[in-house]
Amino acid sequence: MWRTRKTNKTQSGGAGMDPARISTSEGDSAERRLFPRLQCVFPVSFRKLLNPGDLFSGSLGKDVSASGVRVTTTAALSMGTRLVVEIALPGKNPHKVRAVSEVVWIKPKPTTGTYDHGLHFVELGSDDQNSLAGWVERGIVSSAA
């Protein structure tokens, strides 16, 4: 189930910006976002790209845009790890978005024993990107109302 908490500011990056450098840590990334980001809580499935036997189900996404997602896990992933991510978009016509992503930042949460990870989409089909961008925009508009 997707639950919208609040919206975040929409930022844009400069031309020629390296997408892998969008977020090096959660604190310094907000000024460099290329797409609007919707803060919400939702289930995410992912596995390591080179190890299809590793499926992490039950992970939570915390926010999402057409260029990436923040997920919370109980295990730390390494910087640069490539993952296959699946996000089920809700609605009248549910749609599953699948993307290859890369871990671009990690933030340990010592009080909960979990880790937040910033995942940047490095391979995302244009149809999936458009579906995700549209869903995020609709979520931002509805949560601002």
C-alpha cells in the first residue's frame, strides 16, 4: 500500500549533469534533483543484478521519482551495487515498473538497525519512466490539495 506523507521541493539539475552524482548523501542531494520526488511509503522488491537468487521482498521505499528511489533495508548494501528494482504502481490499471539501479548513497539508522539507501535508476524504459513520472506528479498534486 502506498501512503503519501508530504511533498518535497522540485529541483532541477544543470545540463550535462552526471546522473550518478545526483545523490552522494541524503543531505546534499536535494539541490541537484532532476525530477520531482514524492515522499511516500510503499513496498519495493529488488535483487542484486548479478545474483538473481537474492530477492529482498518486504523492503520499504520511502520516496520516489522518475530517476530513483530511497529504500530502507535491514542489511547494508555497498556503494555502486547494481540492483534490479520492481515497484508496483497502484491505481485503476496497476503497472509494475522494473529498473536497473545503482546504490549512490547509504545512511545507517542506528536506532532502528536499518539502512536507508539512495538508488539511482541507470536503466529504465521510457514507458516505465513516463508511468512513474506521471504517478509521482499526480501524487504531488493530490497531496498538496
